[in-house]
Amino acid sequence: MFHPERDLKFVILELLTDDGRSISSLSRELEKQGYDIHRLILTGYLRALADQHVLKEKDVPPAKIYVPIKGRQKDIYDVVNEAAHNLAEGRRAEELSLYAMWRLFKRPIFAEELIRAGITGEPRGRQATQEERQEAKKVLIRSGFKIPDSSRAYVPEANDLGADYQTLLETIVATQLDISYLVRETKQTKLV
């Protein structure tokens, strides 16, 4: 799955280490990954990211080194994966991730999205029908994403994840808005 504007920023942030990289080093690495970007365009893009305080520019003559200021920002896939793994383990966490994305996006989830969410191997769910897949693909295309025709989409089969899904959403909201200090910690004192 490729988004022409969003993914390049994330790819660059993933390639940059704490020590940073020069423009030519970054250009070579991008070429290896299939991004054919002229060096001057890359230089302008990196400068724009520095102006937005995403990257820090260091002068190390004769080169400029770019270093991420706060690392790669988490996207929805990272957030859901992290929350699911905090609530469950192994395959159950992967099931919860698939279920949560399916509920949030109200559509089947493509294999590329599952990989971004840290789901490895075959997900526990059924493959979406051709009609479900086409409808989901239309949504993503309208948003500017490109989905290969060969990409599979999945729908969760587990129906017992409703309570875990609600807990996952509560965790995400509390964590992302940094309001966990407002949440009362409860302990069960009676056996139900």
C-alpha cells in the first residue's frame, strides 16, 4: 500500500538513525527501496521536514546530516498494535488488532495494513469476498492510497472481542490524550 505523500516521510524517518544520514547516503538507500527521487528534490524535501521541526539539520562539512527530532511518529496501525499487545498476547493480540481496525475503519483490512500493524503470518479471519474487497479498495483509493489488485483483505471471525475492543479504545484514548492520571484505578473486591 503506497500513499504518495505520507509514506515517503515515514520511509525517511525509518531510514534515519540517531546519528543521522547525509543526503547522498539517504538518496542511495531510497533508491535501493525503489524510490526514484532526484537528489535536489530530496534535498528540498528534507529541508521542508527540517522547517517543520520533524528533522534536525546539522552541518558536518562538506555534508549536511539530517537527524529525526523525535523519531518516527506513530500512526493508527502502531497505536492499535501496541494497545492490543498490552491487553493480550500472541495470536489473541493479533486477532484483537484485526478486529479493532475492522471496527474502526468499517471495512475489510488489507494485508499491507496488517503488516504495518505488526501482524505476521496468516491472520485469524476469513478472506473478504471480492465485493467486500472492492468496496474497501474504493475507500482507500478515494483517500489517495494505492492498493495492488493482488492484495488480500481480511475480516475477523471472532465475535467475542467486543469487551476487549472497548478496553482497547479506552486505553488508546487515555494514552494518546495523556489523561491516564484522571482515570480511577479500580480493583475488584467481590467475586462475581
